[in-house]
Amino acid sequence: MTAIIETDGLGRDFRVRDGLRRKTVVAVDDLSVRIEPGEAVGYIGANGAGKSTTIKMLTGILVPTRGSVTTCGLRPVADRRRLAREVGVVFGQRSQLWWDLPVRDSFRILAAIHSLTPAVERARTEELVERLELDEFLGTPVRQLSLGQRMRAEVAAALLHSPRLVILDEPTIGLDVLSKQRLREFLVAERQAHGTTLLLTTHDMGDVERLCDRILLVDRGSLAYDGTLAGLSRTVGAERVLVVDLASPVPDLLDVPQARHLGSEGGGLRQRLAFDPDTVTAAQVLAGVSEHGEVLDLAIEEPDVEEIVRRVYAGRR
Amino acid sequence: MADLSIAARTAPYRAVLAARIRAQRTYRSNFLLDLASSLLIGLVELAEVWVVFRSVDSLGGLDLAAIVLVFGLADVAYSLADLAFGHCDTLPTYLRAGTLDVFYLRPQPLLLQLVTSDISLRRLARAGVGVVAVVVGLSINDIAWSASAVGLLVLSLASGVATFAAMFVWAAGAQFFLLDGAEATNAFVYGGRYAATQPASVWDRPLKVVFGFFFPMAFAAYLPVVTLLGLPGSEWMPSWLGWCAPLAALWMWGLALLTWRTGVRHYQGGGG
């Protein structure tokens, strides 16, 4: 089977002005990945790690400096117009909708842009409107939509022409929990129904956990990890964080056995302690804390994407 | 997909333009205000020409009647080009906001998408002023009407629109390099529009090089009027040069497309 995305030694430099001189910044370096049709891949990394640059090279917006890239079996820059019919892209920050027109009109224009036949247009629009629950604001101008509504409309706009590959750049950024949940459910269903390949960049661990069965982690432009989320957590150690609220201010809890003090708030009313679940239980750490003061409330935090990324980066340096 | 008829191929552009026109009509009072202010600007500029030429008998070999025709032709050509191509100057906004990338994700050529992304109907008011000036100009001048005179008029109007349109495309292409350079290109676009309404015969040589030939503004109205009225030419600009307006338009389009192409390459980083 042919890969839907295949890059080999892909790289991209930018020439930037640094005072009077110009210097070369390497945004992406030696990226070689292969993504098969139907996969759901999380593309994660710190800001400036080269995620957006990679997406732009995959879609033919930027010309690579080095290496080769094939998307849907096409050369992105040379075959940009053909590729546009196979790929749908959702940019969390850039709208593809017409801000002063009702959502419905944007869909009609996009259907014309992608030369959909009236029957296909009707069926697909109906499907998307139903699955993304757009009907309540279909007649509302885009500029009057809430962020959650707009993102759902953006996703529908990018998927209207039933692309084989959907690339989502920070699709859930700024959304409330419910909107995120709806969007993720939709993407899971869309993938099941049409076998769509998903590639998404995100800072949200929930996106990765619920949507992706593979993770690509980039560090300073090159690939630092390629595998499952579980594998990644194993590699970097799944350290958890216990957050405790105490009845009265307590000096920093620096001597709780097998736990590391991360920080305090409110003069010691709330403290954060990291521990490794493989060597100590949360109950043991809690018992250690209780020796110093009365615990009113507690929470246990899983590592988020930033934290995992930070640990991978730290291990490489 | 395989349908290659004109209707099918233009459907994407027609869909956008129809929506833009609908949107402009939705905000009716806004649109009327735009129309009125655009009309006012056109009238003020026509008045300026009248004031200047009332105090002299002739300037650069043109009298008031001839200059009204020059003004009218240039203004009609510019307004029509502005109506269809003027919004190309929003490119810097797209570049800064990154929304140009959205054009890359659609299966149409970038430049065609940009050109058909909007249409400014309010320029119709401005074109109206120009049309009135042309009609008045044609009736008060002593013109030897013939088939070739009509041909010259139609040819120069079409070429003028094309030249100004190319000017907008050239300016947009230059934005890829300049980023905050709209001011710089506006000097040529608006300066060029103004130059087109003036008798090129009074310009000194550097000005003739820039707005006479490099940006061929003299070909939009002045030279065709000289040819039409059978007036004597001036230095570098013989009387028959008015017939070359289509060549000027071709030259400007060549320049515009080259600049656009280089600009796009620069944006994508594929080498300039």
C-alpha cells in the first residue's frame, strides 16, 4: 500500500535578519516519516519545534530546502492544485470561512471551489451539519459565532470535500471542555466512517489520548520519538503530581519520603509534590504529607504534553 | 471533475464574487455612503482639472476640452480596474495574518483567487464621473469621426483598464518582498493614476521614463487623445504613439506577472 505521507530527509531553513547580518535558522531537519492511510498521528513538540513548517511543506505552501516529501502520492508544490482536492486543513488560528457571511454560504462557496456536484454537496453538508451539530447557527454570520461554534464550522469547511487526509493544527486551542469533547467524538466517528487519515498538532494531552494511535515528537526540527503514547510515557517515566490543599499554611514540604516538592501557593496552603508511581503509592505520599498538616483536598495530575515534551528534551540534552 | 466547460471552470470564482456582491448589498447604508464618498472624490478631482485649466489657455498642448477627455478616459479605466483588482492591495494583511495559506489549500491558481476574492461595487460611482467626463469630452472636442477613431477609443479604453489592473497585480507581487511596503507601491499606483490624467508632454525626462514608459500611464489616456485629436506629439512621444496602448498594457502585464511569480517563489522559499 502506498503511504499517504512520506518524507525522506526533509528539511527547511529560514534566512532571518539578525541585526545587520543574516543567519540561517534550521526549522526542520532530516525528517523521515511514513504515515499509512487510516492512521491517526499526533505531531507534538514545543512552540517553534517546526510543526507548522512541516505542515506547510506537506501541503505545498513552502518549498523544502532539503529532502523529499510526497503527500497522497503527489508532490505538494508541483501538484498543489490536485493535492488540494485530497487534503483538508484546519488551522486553529486562521479562518477559511467568510467572516461576514452566514456559515451556510461559506459551505456553498467551498462546494463550488471543490466542484462538488449538487447531490454530493447536499449529502455531505447534511452529514457534517448533523454530526457537528451546526444547524442552530447555520444562518449566523461567522463573525457572530462563539469560538467553539466557529471551530466546528471550520472543521466542517475543511472536510466538506471529503479529503483523504485531514491535517489539524491546534484544533482544540481555547475551546471549553464540552466543545473539545464534541470535536474529538466527531473526528473519531469521521475516521471510522470514511477511513480518513488524521495528522494533528496539539498541546492538549486529551487530544492525543483520545484521537491518536501514534505520536511523532519533534525537537528543534528533528524527530525525537515515533511510537505510541504508552511507549512515550514509559520512556520518560510517568511521574505524577499530587496537589494538596492544607487547613493551615505549612512550610514547604521538602522532606516527604520519595516525593519531590515542586512548588507552593498561598504561603503554603496549596503544595505540589511529584512522585513516581512505580516506587511509591499516592497513599504513602499523602500519609507523609499528613504528618505535617491537615489535608482538606487533593488532586493527582497526569503529565501533560508540555511536561512529557520537556522531559524528552531534557533527556536529549 | 472532468467537466472542463467554461461554466464549470468559472463556478468557484463566480460563487465567491456573487457572495461578495450580496454582502455589500446587505449593508445598504454603508454601501450608499461608500458610493457617495467615491462620487465626491471623483467630482473634486474633476473640479481640480477645471480650476487649473480655466486659468490657462492650454497646458502641454492640451486645452480644457482635451484635458476633460484625458481625465475621463483615465478615470474610467482606473475605476474599472480598481473595481475588479483594487482589493489586491489587501495582500499584506493576508500575509501578516497568514490567511494567504488558505488560498494554497484550494484547487485554483493563487492570483486568480486573490483577484476574484472581492469586488468593490462602490467604484462604480467613480467610473460614473469618468463616463460623464468622457461623454462631455467627446462632444466638446472637434473630432474627425471615423471607424478608426472609434476603434482607437475602444482599444485605448480596454488597454487602459488592463494597464491599471496590471499595476495592482504588480503592487501585490511586490508586497511579498516588502511586507510593509504598501506605502511604497501606492506611490506608483496612485501616483500613476494621477499621472494618467495629466498631459505627459509637460513632464521632464525622468518622469517620462517612469510614468511614460516603465509604468506606461501616458498610454492610458493622454497619448490616445493626442492621436484621436490629431495633435502634434512631444519629445519621445509622437502623435501616432496612441495606437500602441495595447503594447503598453502587454508590457505592464508582463512586468506584473513576473513580479507576482517572483514574489510567490520568495514566499514559498523556492528561490527568487
